[in-house]
Amino acid sequence: MILGGQIVEKGVFRPVLPGIYNPILDALEKLDIRMVEEYGLPLTESIG
């Protein structure tokens, strides 16, 4: 991705810059790999 010009940042960075992680997440999405973030208790374990 760096050689192809999809990532243009120069230097050494952690992958927390949108210019670095967005192209990578897009490429992973095309491979059907994605992260689904959930929070809270599942409905089966809710306090009623």
C-alpha cells in the first residue's frame, strides 16, 4: 500500500492515523474481514 501510493504518510507511525488505518480497513473489508464492536450486556444477561 505504501509502494502503491495508497498510504502517503512518511516516517514511522503507530497505525492510529486515519491515512494509515482507513486504507487497511477498506482492504480488509474487501476480503470479508471486519471488526464488530459491541458493548454492554447481551440481551440474555440483562438485569430485569
